[in-house]
Amino acid sequence: MTAEKRTEHKKEYRHIWVESMEYPSDYLDRVVKIDVYQPKYLFSSRELSILFVNDGQDLPKMPFTEILDKLYHENAISPIMVVGIHCSADRKLEYGTADILDFLNRGSRAKFHRKFLMKELIPAIMGKYNLSGVKEMAYAGFSLGGLSAIDVAWKYPKIFSKVGVFSGSFWWRLRDLDDDYNEDTDRIIHKIIREGQYHEGMKFFFQTGTLDETMDRNNNGIIDSIDDTLGLIEELEAKGYDRETDIRYLELSDGRHDVPTWGRAFPVFLKWGWGK
């Protein structure tokens, strides 16, 4: 990654700084807006975790600064730097599963998004903030951004130890529903997990809402958002992950596919992953 293009602003809150920047990415061939939420009080980067979040433009709408500042004020979480990555107009191309396109060839630029994260953004963040090493890295996202997050984290288990997915687009599939679609073989992320290997130490957080959508492909009375998430959890359990210690599933009875719902779930995620 080349040097940052410009720093837009830096805001101070009780316990955090929020800095917004724009980085020109060679892999994505665009300028990527980044919001960095960093704790004010930190004695060593070895105490710090970093959480990268897809669809970072949604964080201010929660509003995330108040959520994070409140958790620090309550001494509820350990130090964590949150890096919100804003999406582009090509969201359905840049997000998705990087090595397998869906049946409409969406996700065709997901491999470049992955390269941007791994080869440009992570080194740039580590360098800008003089981080010689950190406690751990995690990756999260909303909807299609959540699908992208778990796809990348599963590819790099030695880099990311935790994954958070909110209303994940786990319906992402190889075939259209009218083209001999097979629930057991055509859901892409399920296939990736099923054909992958167990990665010791990885932990997973999933959130869905009963009002996420209305679709019910198999007419079993469970909306697809929940059905696909539970199906993915079953795949992880089959790999050897423990439902009690490695996986947290949060289902909100009135949760929708929207930012306010994810804003309600995010403190639960942060306390699950980095709670004191």
C-alpha cells in the first residue's frame, strides 16, 4: 500500500480516539476509506487486539463510538483497536467468497479485497501505529460483509483467531434455486468449511434475527438467514468445534436485517470476544 492519501479528522472521546483516513489500494484500484477506533490508554501493543470490520461505513450509524466508549467506561472489555473498512459501489463484487464465485459470478473482486486486507491494510495499520506485535486479530462483518469476513479468516487461521458475522449472507450458492439447487452441496461457505481443516483456537460469533427476511427455501418454517447460519454451525461442529466454548450464537427475536439490530448485537460480540 502506498502512503496514506490524507487524514480527514481525528476525534477524541472519553476513552477512545477515532481517526478517519483514505488509503489508495493498488489491488482494489480505488481509494478505501478507513475509520480507526483506538483506545486512549494503552501501555503496550502486546495488550492490544485488532478487529477489522467490513462495511465500516455502518459503524457510525449504530453509533459505534458511543457503544465502544461506554464499554471502556464500564471497564467491560480489554483494549481493542477496531478498523472499519468502508465498502465500494461494487460491494457484491468485492465481498463474497474469494476463491469461488456465486452462480451469477458475484464476488469476482473478492480476491482483490482479500489481498488488500492482507498485503496492504494490515501492514499499513501495523506501521502507522508502530505496532510491533498485537495480542490477536479478528475479523467481522454484516450480511455479505460477514460472509467475506469468515471466508478470509478461514483462509488465514494463523492471522485471525476470532470471527464475527451479523446476519451473514450464507445463502451464497453455486446454483440458482431453479437450476437443480441442492441444499447440501450448493451453499458455498458451507462447502468451504466442510472441505477445510479444523483450525485450533479459532472462535466464531454469529447473530441472526427472526425478522432478517421472509425467505424459506425448503419450507421448513425457518427463515433462510437462521437456517443457513445454524447449518454452518453444524458444519463447524462436524469439524470439531465445540458449541459451548468455540461458538456463540445470538438470535434476536425482533432482530431485523439492519444497522440498529447489529448495533444491539455488537456489544454482546465485543464482550464475548474481549470481555474482562
